[in-house]
Amino acid sequence: MKTIKWIVFAFFCMLYTVTVFGAEMTASQFFDFNHAQKVTRIQIQQKTTGSSVNITNRQEIERAYTLLKNTKFSQVATYDAYTRNHNMTTGDYVVTCYEKDAVQIKFDVTQEKIYNEKWVLIPEKTPLDFYYFARYMVLTKPNYQYSFTEEDFQKNSIFWKESPVIFQKNQPYYDETNGVMAELQTLNRAFGTNADYDINTQTISAKEKKATLFGVYQNDTIYVAVQPFAEFLGYDVLWDDDLKILSIKENKNDNALWEALYGKPAAYGTIDTVFENGVSFQSFLNIDTEKPFSKIVIENQKTNHMTVITDENHLQQAEYALKNTAVYQIMPYNAQAQQGLLRYKVTLYQSDEAVKELFFTSENFVRDNTHLVGCSTAFFDWFYKMSEIDYAKAILLK
């Protein structure tokens, strides 16, 4: 009889344990901190752009888990219960943690919460630090839409327009002096080119152009240095040292946004082009183009964060963006009719004196108190990236 009572008691204890576990969740269980050391890769995808970055650096993986461990959650709810009482916004980022090629955990991240299809975790305070970790990684690392396997991290992969170039026989290799070397024949086929290479003179020729290019003849085939070869053809190239991947992309059309919104103009203006109202971008800026910038201050209108740029290299990049941007139109600014949502206030300094104050709007216009200027997307992208990276770093390192 005692045995039967004991069995019944044990059964109810088991039932109670299962019921409690089924109704509650801790952050440790949700993120599976006990297996964090086994995670070899964290993939972060930004939903709005489709950008997908892969984190394989051990310190960066540990930094991600440290942020998650230090986050205090004020509420943990089941997904169904939460959605009955709240509107569930789409996650800004999707985070997937891998143990080699196996998914360990996958969850969505917004500024206010972390969730999967079963649980919703709400932090005690916002903004959520891990959200800015994800943003920082997406802004600073190369992104690929291709799904990785563990072997991809162990070889020098070459990506063309987000897809890997497949080498059937002669695989690429890494040379300490010249970077990734790859079979010319396969590169020609992948890029749709017909470049000729003279191994004796180390000369590449294509599209009526010639240039010196390092190459070798081995295994009955010609290998060339891929990065200078792609740059010779006019493509953007980026070496990802973490993943050992050379990413090659076509130069994007920075004017595509304007053409989609307003139609393709007969010609885009330059900094010196005088528009119908007698104003050029140069006269709009009203700065001495012979003087370098000494400082640039970017005020994020959404977060009120101030980014102060004094690094000479970054100042030169800003100067290049200002002097080389394509200008779509210049028109008088009407404060009542052309409000627009302000994104950034930018102050330019020369010899430590504020020489120009600009306002960037949500429609990718830049204005002062008298004129409104439509410029190419690249002009805005630079200021956006500098400000957002600086803000994310400030949040992460506080």
C-alpha cells in the first residue's frame, strides 16, 4: 500500500514539475546559456534590407552572450498570451545561433523585446543593448544572402553578387602577398567577361583596357590575383578576414532612388552645375573647397545622439562625398510646404569654425533655411552609417 501511495505521490510531483516548466521560462533556458560555448557562429539578418552577417570571431560571440546574460527581463510571456493583449511588431533582426551547421536557437529582436514562436521576453529598460549589438554588426560587417556551411569558413571563398563562385577542379588559394588567387577561366565565366592574360608580361586586357596583374601558371592553368582583377573590371571588392571570403559586387547605381521617385533626369548635376534658379551645390554649401574640414558634428534627430568626427581619414571621406555627389535638383525651400521629417543636423567646420549647417530629411533631401537639394543616395549613406555606428558603439560600451 505504501508503495502505491509513493508511486501516486511521485506521479503528481512529476506532473507538477512539467506543468510549472511549461508555464514559465527563464532567460537562461530561452538562450540556452549552458551551451553557449558550443556556438560556432551567430547569423544576424536585418529584415528591412535582407542583409545577413555571420559572426565567427570567438570574442564577438562571447560579447553577444554577455549582453544577453546581463539583460534583466521584467516580463516573460508565452507568445500566444502576449499577442492576445499586444500588437506583435515584426522583428528588426533575426538572430540564429549555430553549433557547426546545426541551429541551436533562433529568435527575433526589436528595440523593446526578444521573442520566438513560443516565448516573448521584455527587458526592464529600452533601448535594448543587444538590439544595438545586432545593428552594429550589420553596419560594420560584410553581408551575404547565401546560407553558409561550416566548410565555408575553412576555405577562401569568392562571392559574386551574393552567390559563391563554384570552382569545379582548381580551387582558389590564399597568397600572403597577393591575396586570393583563382583560376582565370572560371572567373571569366562567372563575371561574363573574356579577359586575356599574358603570363610573361603579367598583363591583363579586357574591354579595351590593359593593366599589370600578378598571375602564375600551375596545375596546367592560369591563376590571377582576384581582388585587383575584379577592380580592373570596375567592381566593388571587399575582403572579409573573419570568414576568409572575397566579396565582389557590381557598382551600385546611387541615383536609383531618385530615378524611381522622380524619373530619370536628362543629366545629373555636379558640385559646380548651375541650376535654373542660378544656384549650384557649391554656392549652396558656401564653403571654401580648398580648405579641409577640421570637424563634422552629426546630430541624430531621433536619438539626440551627437557624433563628433575629427579623424582625418573620415573627414576626407566626407569631403569626397560632398564634392563628388550627384545632384538631382535645387529648389527654394518653403518651410510651410516642404517640412519633411528631419533625420540629421550636420554642422561642417573649417579651421574650427562652423561654416555650414545642413538638415537631412527623410526623403533624402538636404536643406538649409533657403534651399532644398536632392542628392544621390551615397551622400546620405555615409552620414547615416557614421552616425548609427557611433550611436551603437556608445550604447554597447556604456
